Amino acid sequence: MSDEKRREEPAPTVIGGKYEILESLGKGGAGQVYRVRDLRLDKIWAAKRVQRENPGIEEKVLSRVDGSLFPRIVDMVEEEDGRYLVMDWIDGETLEQRLQKKGALSPDEAVGFAAALCDALSGLHGMEPPLLYLDCKPSNIMVDKDGKLWLIDFGSAVELGGPGAVPIAASPGYAAPEQLRRDPGKRRADVRSDVFGLGRTLYALLGGLDPGQPPYGLCPLRECSPGVPETLAGIVEKCTRPEPDRRYQTVSAVRDALEAYRAGKKKNRLRGPVLSAGTWLLSALTLWRGWLFYEMIPVGRGQYAAALLMFGSVLLCGSLAALWQRTVAGRLRRRPAYEPLQSVLRTEKKPGRWMT
């Protein structure tokens, strides 16, 4: 962060008399984040400064989630310039930083991160009452030194159906269309809004493209990145359809589709060798029977029945070779994952800030 921006966001050197600020890590729509050192325990934490005008949002969310995929709040400090949430320090990098360094991820790596993200979002949606994340994007997903995924920045999360739901903070290119409607009476968000954000995140990981930057938000993935497998591009397309009813209805359904892709890929690794071996074997058998038939020519008296039988065996072997390839290919072909119909909870949101 530039010195000018730091001057715009002044902060004490020590928070609450016990957390020394070591560096500013950046600013998001929900607040400023710092790396701090616990003066008592000599331990590194992350401290996030949030505004007092909208207190309790992130505190409430993070107090309900477990610490396996989400950072814990370990302390809260009140200062004159705002409230500081002291949280687990995650030693790693965001997926946005990884994309900036490496470019597009491999399909296997992208699918692995997307599957872990599905688990995190499913955990939020499965709470009582459910929580919507509503700001899924690479900069809000961290990967630690062990390769584990962490979902961070809950400043946009809302409790589904709760009274006085907070305004939606929408990130350009990642927010679902229903989050961006300017008419408050038509603005909606439900679990399918998180499905959209998940799909756009997978778009960014597979293509190395920022859907918030023109023209990528409107460019189909395979047109912008032809090397992306067609099946994965289809999953991204279904996640990010403008109409919520045409998307996957739950993130669990997205995960099922990703697992079906993985299973299909494993079968595809076997398809080539199996088809080649079977086809070569039956082709060799056909040629061998054909050679035997050729050796019988000219057919002598009394050999007509044997010649006819040999000719029939040549036709049979050739037919089996063709049938083998077609049948085995059909059996090894990936079966589509069917999504069960489920009820989808919906909520209306109040007007507020639109984009961060």
C-alpha cells in the first residue's frame, strides 16, 4: 500500500496496549487489515479495523463458524479510530496473488481449490440460520504454506432471513446480477448467488482472467482460454448463468459436478489403452482368420462348407472389433451428474453500498 493511502488510514502503533502493528496488509470494502505481534505471547496475528457505523457483522459471522476453513476471532479491541478484530494469522498467499505470479492454474489445481471452496460455502449454507458469503473472489481466498484453503473477509456476509439484513457489497465481475439491481424491491440474494461467485472464481482460476475487467466478464471461458477442458467450461457456464433458476441450485451440486469431472478424467486415462488393446487384439484375430481363408483359395471340392464358415468368422471378428470400440467407449464415457431438486431460501436486501 502506498504512503499516501497509509496516511489516509492512520492507525496507532500499538492496539489496546498489547498488539504491535508490524505492517499494513491492505484495505478491502469492509476494513483495513494489519499484521500485528502479540506483545504478551510474542505471537503473530491479523488485526482488522472495522467501522463503528456497522458494528457486529463480521464478529457475529466469525463467532459462529468453525476454525477449520475460516480464521478465528481471538480478541476484539476498541480504539478511537474504530474496532479491531484480532484473528488467526494465515501464513500464505491469496489466490489472486498466486494468479498474478503463475497465471492460470492447471485444471487439477483449480478443481481442487474449487472443491474445497464448495465445502466452505456448504458449511456456511448449512448453518442455522444459513449464512450467505456473497463476496467469493480470488482475493478473498487464501492458501497457507501447507496448501490448505481459507475463506477470509466476511464483511459482505449476511444471515439468510435475519432481521435488518446488512447491505450487499458487490465486487464487479464476481457478484451475481440479482445483487446489483438498483431497485431495492427487486434486489435478491440466496445460495445461488454464492454459486455465481464460485463459478466466476473458477473462471478466474482456469483462465487466469479477471472477470471484473472487460471483456472477460462477457467472454465465454473457452473463447478466451481455448485450453480449458470443455467439461469444466460447461460447469463454469452453468454456475454463472444470469438467471438463478438455470444455475446449479446448491454449491453441493457444483461439487458433485466437479467430482464427476474428476471421475471421468480417471476413466479417460484408461480409455485409450483399453480401446487400443482390445481393438488391436480383435483386428489381429480378423487378419489371422482372413489369412486362413486366403490360404484356402482356390476352394477345392468338398471344402465349400469350411470356406463359408471361415469367411463368416472373418466377418464376425471384424464386426466384434467395431462393436468393441463403440461399446467400451460408451461404458467408459462419463455419466452426467443429476442434481436433485431442492428448495432454495431467498431473502430481500436493503439498499446500501453497491461495489467494493
